[in-house]
Amino acid sequence: MSVPGDVSPETLTLLDSKDEATRLVAYRALRFVDHDVLAMAARLADDESAAVRGEVALTLRDVPADKSVAILTKIAQQFDGKDRSYLEAFGLGSTGKESEVYAAVSKVMGGPAAEWSDTFAWIAWRLHPAEAAADFKARALLPELSEDQRKLMLTALAFVKSRAAAGHMIELAHTDAFPMKDLAKWWLLNRKGNDWKAYDVEGGMKALGLYDPATVKITAIEMPAPVEGAAALPPVAEILKLSGDAAKGQAAIAVCYTCHKVGEAGIDFGPDLSSFGRQQPTEVIVNALANPSADISHGFEGSKVTMNDGVVVTGMVLASGDPLIIKSIGGVMQTIPKDRIKSTEPLGRSLMYDPANLGLTAQSIADITAYLKSL
């Protein structure tokens, strides 16, 4: 049976192997027998392999801040801004000492929120300490920030469990020029009953006119009935035989803009059709257009919400608490107080309109498919 420090010299030499897998296995083996773990972690924190450095980070999860922050800071400095597995390993290694790690990493990578790199923003997002709440808000308000980075800052702020964070989110939801007011409001409604329950978020929202369950107006949004007398489309196999015209498809795809993003155009409701076109084979695209309910993408399942007064809203339920938050065709979002809801049930079909409702023919489906495959 192994005891702490009971290792062979040969095992130690494997830490210097040119093969990263060998170094990784040697590190795990030595850690298992508790061989001078902190010294090894400090030694391999600069390893050229992200996998090895990630393993070092995981080692530090239960190590006190005074012994681990310097090593975790080295590991943070080598994050490439893209490797989410590496970032998660770093975050797990920082568990319970996020504030101390953030303070140290901020000194070498951070600075004022306006000067953050996207890489450091990801690190701050993963740590989301209370000390960063004001910076998350300040960075989210930067006019030049990308949409993805702005959303990242709102998400980070939403996971800070403090009264100040809730207040900052209320400010963002009440800032007229802020482009993600609706998302900020969504986070407030999502958090008011859990992490921010003690901060009277709903009271703050009422005071500013952001949300009052007593005055919410619900707009009926239902799926259209099938077009009477519409001719059935031929089977997918027949549509695949048609020659699609990408130029005509670019014009025909305009009917999809009310629910889908295609490049920079369109509404973010259904799946992004640009990436869908690149990733899926032609047969899958044709089938999705011709038979939208045959295979519904995960995360885009529809629901039917019926009010006590008979009003019906169909869409994707984003939050099922109180209030229920639903996003409908065209990207329309509504917040519905729970006591106004009679029932919520699966829609049982795609939220995408039938081809006849969109005026799609076999040829226009072939044209749209050709356009998507050309992107």
C-alpha cells in the first residue's frame, strides 16, 4: 500500500517527459500518493500543456487561498480565452476563494472594466465575485462591446449573490439606451424568487414601472390554422431532385426572418439558420422546411399556455416560475403571473409555421436550401 511520499525516482522523472499524456498521468499518480502536491503544482503551473495545467488547477480546489492563489493566477494568465474546459478547471480550483483569486488575477490581467480583454472578462464571468458586480454593469454599458460579451456580463452579474448585484441589474433594465433591457428584466424575474429573494427585487421593479403583476397585459399569440385547400408538398426525396437556385433562395428566405437569424438579418427566436445550413446535410435542411414538426431541435420545444380568461399564448417557456416567461413568434417575450395561468402543456408540434402558411413551394424550399448551403 502506498503512503505519502512513497514514490520511485522513475516516476518523478516522468514529470519531465516530452509527452503531455505521460506528464499528466505521472502528476495524477504522484498526487494520489500525496507527494509534495503544492511543489508539483507550482512546478507544472507553467506547463506547455493546457490539459496538465487544468489538472493542476483542479488539484487546488481544497487548498487554502494563502497557498494556492499565486499558482491559480499563473494558470489564469495562460488561458487562451476560448478553452472552456480549461476555464472550468480553473474555476473549480478557485472554489471557495473566488474573491481572493479575482483580486490577484485582476492585478495582472484586469484594470478598469472598459479596458478588460475578452479573455479576462471570461475569467471574471467564471469567478463572478461580489467585488466585480459594479464592473460587470459598467462593462455591459460600453457601447462598443460585442453582443456576446454584453450578454456574458449580464450573466455574470446575475450569478452574483448580493444586494448590489440585484440593484445593478435593476438599473440596467431601467436604462433606456441599454440594448439588452429585456434580458436584464428576464434575469430579474428569474432571480427574484431564489438568489435575490431577500432583496425585494419585485418591489424595486414596481417602483420603476418595470413589472407589476397586477397590471400585466397578456397578448394572445396562437399558431395559425392550416391553410385550407393547400396542396401537399411532394416527398422530401422528390424535392431533393430539384435544382435549387441560391440567388432566388436568398430572396425567398426573407419569410424566415421573423423567427430566425440568417447572418446579421432576422430575429433570434428559432435556430440560427446560417450555422444550421453549414452544419446539416441537404436532406436534413429540406426535411426541416417541408416537415417542421418531424424533428424539433432540442431547446426549441413549444408550449401552450392558457389563461384563466381563455387567452392562449404559444411559444418557448424560458422560465416556469412566478412569473412564467415565454418567448413567442417574432421574438415577443411576455411575463405572465402564475395566478393568471389555467394550464401549461406541450404544444405537440413545431413553433415553425407550416410551409403553406409561409407560402413555400417545393421549388422555393430547394432554392432556400441551396442558399443556406452556399453560406
